[in-house]
Amino acid sequence: MKKTLLCTATLATALLAAACGSDSGTSTSAADAVVVSEAWVKASDSGMTGAFAEIENTGSEDAHIVAVTSPASNVTELHEMVAVDGASSPKMQEMDGGLVIPAGTVHLLAPGNDHIMLMDLVEPVRPGSEVTFVLEFSDGSTEEFTAQVRDFAGAKEEYLPSGDMDGTPSGDMDGTPSGDMDGTPSGDMDGMNGAGEVHGG
Ligand SMILES: [Cu+2]
């Protein structure tokens, strides 16, 4: 019994030492570790649109994005695609608790996948212009990046499918922006993918 207690005490001391240890050095913030590239926004005149990018965590600890903001939109959210029982295609919804990017990995935000949603555009975003975003991490650090606005006609139908529009009038921005993203953006990607770099290879 005594031995067990001793072990526990030793372990606690070790943990404490480890915790204190990180204090001495200048630890890297999540914003320092994260690199955003290939960022772009789908051109849109009003309402909602999506932003996409490659987010790389070059650090040795997980990076946890808790929020994203942009001056281009009154409300900006991190969205994910989820399968819905009984539905043929996945729906999008706000990520619960943000987005964790494990150390040493790249998280791809792409049409039909996880994405940043500009829910309420302040003004039209037109091809050739740029939109800035700020990622907020759980450690309080922030990172700004700029995304180029691109014409992405292929996605139009997915954001405003005529079928969904009939049943669900404008009011349900909060509840279900979901229906709009389904469909098959994957096929459309090829068309706009002249640069080839968005998909990597
Ligand atoms: Cu979305």
C-alpha cells in the first residue's frame, strides 16, 4: 500500500515537473505552428458562400481552431459535412467545438468537405478581390490569412438547389444552411481546377 502511494507521488511530481518545464521555454503558439495556404472564396453577390484552404499544423502539438471571423461576413462559421440517416447526401453543419488539427497534419477545407462558411455577406465578393480571415485558437493566439475570390460556377446549384428553396424559405439560415451544400461538388472541382494545386497531387 505504501509503495503505491509512493509511486503516485512520484508520478505527480514528474507531471508537475513536465508542466513547469514548458513554462521556461518560449512555447510555440498554435498560430505560429499553423500555416494556411491555397485559400480561396467562392464568388457570391449576397447571402452565403464558402471559403476553402489547406491548413497545415507544422507544430508538435494539436492546434485547435475555436473560431473564425471575417470582415466580409456578419457571421462566419466552421462547417463540416455529416451523413444524415435516410438522406442520400451529407448535410453541412457547424462544427461542434471547433476544428482540431493534429500535430504534423494538413487539414483540407474543400467544396463538399469541411469549409469555412460566410453566412451573411456584408457586400458582394467578386472574382479578383480578396477576403481576409482570422483564425482563433484555443490558446488565445490568432492568425490572419487572405483568400482570393474565385468564380466557381459549379457550386451555384449546390448552394441554391431549386428543390430545397421551395420547401425552406430564407428564414432558416441558422437551422439548416445544410441542404445547400450537398450534391456533388467533387465533379465540379475538376472543371475549375486549372491551377491543379488546390487538390495537391
Ligand atoms: Cu457550410
